[in-house]
Amino acid sequence: MKSKILLATALFGCVLGAGAQNYTMKVQTKDKGLQIIKASDIEKVTFEPANGDVETIGAKRMATYLKRLPIAKGLARDNGSALISGRGEPVNLGTETSNKVPGEDINGFPGYRITKTTKYKLTTGYNEIALFNPTADILYPGCVLKGNTIANGTYAAITDAQTGPVTFSISLAPENMQDASRCTRTYPNIRMSDYQKAMADWANISFHDCANILIEDIHKVDNEKEFAFKFGFGVKSPIVDVAGNLGLNFNKRKHHLIARIIQKGPSVTVDFPRSGTLLESVPKDLLDDYQPVYVSSINYGRMLFICLDTDAKETDAKQALEFAIKKIKNSGVTVDVNEEMKYKNVMSCSDMKITILGGSKQFQSLVANADLEAVKTFLSTDIPFNQLYPVSMQLRFVSDNAVACVQPADQITCSETVFVKDFKRLVVRLRVTDIEADGGKGAPINSHAIVRGTLGIKDSKSGKEQTLWNAGKDSPLYYGQGKRSFNLQEVAKFTFLHNAEEEDLQDMLEDNYIEFVPHLTNEKIAFRGVYEHQIKVPLDEVVRRFENDEPLVLQLSTGNEKWINIYIKPELRGTNKLGKQK
């Protein structure tokens, strides 16, 4: 049939060349019958495969054909430069701010709403793709992916592609050398099910411990796109859900910081093909006219995220996270006692959530309670291979096995609408509502404190002390018996003035504070020293507690590793009406 088509084409070409105006073309079809076409009206005749017959690229011309295809946007060949894994760090190109729209927030503070639009540009790419909650069916060695689906995070596999024999191995040494041959596998035209069989077999092998590489980074993020950029995940990837998976709330606090610790362990790596390319055949149309890539290695380990939603200063929050990481790593940390207390206060006044990927459910439940000691135990405990998590993968081009460097996007725009407080006068009222005795774990039954004295308070402006609470002759406070509530009328009142021409409102809230001055004793113990450790609380923290309907809590020692908690309710009012400061 093929020879007949070629012969007919050749004869027809001769006819056209001889004098097309004297000839016609007769075509007999089943559905339309005989059709007659003037030769002079025919511009070109081609014979192509019928619909449904797609051209397939075979092994012999695979490398040549693929090298002619362009590389998809967002990918590049690794040129050997020092690329840092997972750090496509963006550069801020500038922020544009919309006009101010006056109004009030839900707490009655006056101010205005603005929309901030920030543009970012990536300075570099990265030669490993960090994995967060990836599409599982592409995570196997030798999986061939469409090149134009990497930068957008969809990672579409070319399922109809035929690969040659794919050999991969795990970088772990078995304790019994008879198991060495089981550490390398070869599968023709590999699929996910083949890799799962290998993984199941490896889970039954006893391996020597392998060296772990610890990678850590801390970033401030304002939205999910920034998270994807700064941690090296797919930029437009539907897999990244920071709020849902990590517990960040971008609408609640001013600053959002994420610390990531990666404990990198063993890897599974694909051998280069002995000849040709990894692909033996592929339908041409499935390539989308871009060079495909394949998963060449998968790194396993454990990944830990510590997320902090906070209203503290950004520098203080970052230092607190760095301190927490050092504690977790058990590295030598020499920190002043006051600094350590400051870091702990930042974390206690913030919303912190810890998420781990990898490890047993028991460890995950412990770490979920934001217990740093549990995190330390988690990272120091060896876990079996079947509990390790894929933390990153590397891609190579099918055409020549060069490492594919991912450059997710040249530029991205992030927009957010925020409410900015703006007032000239802030009135602060504080009142004690509850007191509670806490003896910690194992406090003896009927153990109690007899609190006497007063709790003073002053502000950073005048320094004049007021009495907030007088313990009087209240009955004993029994440890572990819950709160004792008061209906006290004593209210401490302070007024702070803000001059917008001299100082930014946020600076004013951070620089000013109220200070609690306890003159309290515990009459129950022999040594009745007066507790006079003064406690400063910045105004921005007082504002945050008011907005979240949370009390300020003073924790005062009563001796013998016991303490009392005093709960203070803040009431605030911001106004643009000036008044005298009291």
C-alpha cells in the first residue's frame, strides 16, 4: 500500500509539471462518491497517517530528536555553579502601596486600609526540588516527566513512554553482606508498583546507620506564594497549602516566620543508561514540543517545620527561632539568662506549631504539641527506612542526562490588603480578674500559698506607680485547685499620646510599655522575702492581647518550685481626640 501511495504521488507530480491546466483529479470516496478537482486549483498534496495514528519517536533517533527540542521555561542545564539546594531566594523589586481608605478595624481602632503589591525576582535556581506534599505517583526513579510541567509544579508524567532497563540503588550498607545484591534493582519500563516492591523489600533489610546531613533555614513569609519561593517548592504548585498543612494564619498576626530543619539521610539513585537514552520510544505529541526530564535521585530523611505567628519584633522572633533550633540540635548555647527568658516569652506570646514529615505516629503526636524536647528526641532517634520521608528529588534531561536546574519564574507579584492603625491617643485600662496557684506536677494535697502585699504598675512615660491589686487578707490559695475569680473595681489607667510627625505608630507601641511591680510575699514559707522582680510588657503586646481577648498573665514564684498566676484583663481605646496624659 505504501509503494502505491508513493507511486501515485510521483505520477501526479509529473502530471502537474507537464501542464496542470489540461488535467483534473478524480477522487472516489465511500461517503461522498466521485469528486472532480481541477489540477490548476491544487496547491499541494500530502499523505499523512490517519486520525489516531500518532508518530512515535524510536530509540535510534531519540537523543537527536530530543536535543533539537527547546528547554521549557523554568528549566536550565546545570552549568556547574554552586547552587544551593532548595534556595531560589527572591529579591524584592519594590512595593507599591494603594491610596489610604479610612475606617475602623473590628476592635474599634481608627486607621486606614491599604493594598501592598510587592514584586520579586529570583536570583538563582536550584538543582534539587524540595518536596512538601508531592504527588506520590511520580516519586519513583526513572519516572519521565513533561518538561513544561516542572516550573508550575504539576509534574505531569508521560505514562505512555517506554523506558529501557532502569537500574537504581539505595545508598545504605546492609549489615549482612548477603543482602548487598538486594540493594540494587533493575526494571524494564519501570512503574511506581515496581519501586514499591523494592521499597517493601528494603524495609526488611537491616542497614548500618548512615550519616545524616542537617540543613536549616529560617524565612519570613507573608503568603503562600512567598513560602513556595523561599523554600524551593513548585511556585504555582497546588500541593503547597501552608495554612492547611502548617497551621500558619496570615490574617491573625503581624509577622509569620518558618524555620525548616531537614535531616537528609539515604538516597535512591538511577544509573545512567549504558547506551542511548533512558527512553526507548515515546509518542511525539506527548512531549508538548519540550525536552522531557526524569527523576534521577530521591533523597530520604525527615523534615521539620516550626511555624511562628507573632506580633513581636521580627528580629526578636527570628532570634527566638534560632535559639530554639540550637536547643533542638543540642549544640552548645551560651545565652544570658535574661535573653533566654526573652526568647521564651516571645514564643509563649506567639502562636507556634511544629509539623514533622517522617517518623512514627507516636513521635508526630508528641511533636504536634510544640514540645521542643520531643523534637530533640525525634531528631536524635534512628528510625527505620520505611518511616523516612522523601525530602527532595533531582531531575535530569532525558536527552543527555544533564542535571536540570529549576528556575521557577523570573518574576512574581504578591498582593495583600492590610489595616494600619492610626490614632493620636491610646487609653489603657487594666484590671485583675483571676488568681491561681500552680504547684506543678506532684504538688502535695492541701499544699497552699498565703499571698500578702500589693501588685503595683507603672508606665514608661511618667514612671509613676499605681496599685493594681491589694491581696489584703484573702484566704489561702490551694495549688492545683483552679482559678479564683474577682470582681474588683480597682482599675489602673494610662494614656499614651502619639505624634505621627515624630514617630511611627508601631515604633511608639514597641518602645513604650507598662511595668508590673510586685510587692508580694508568701506567708506560708519560712523565708518571706518580698517578690519584687519587675516585669515589662510592651504596648504592642498589650494591644495584641486585647484584640485576641486574651489576658496578660503574670507568673510569680512562691518558693519551692511553685508559683501563682495573676490574670489581668486589658481594655483599650484608640482615638484621634487629644487629651492630657495622666
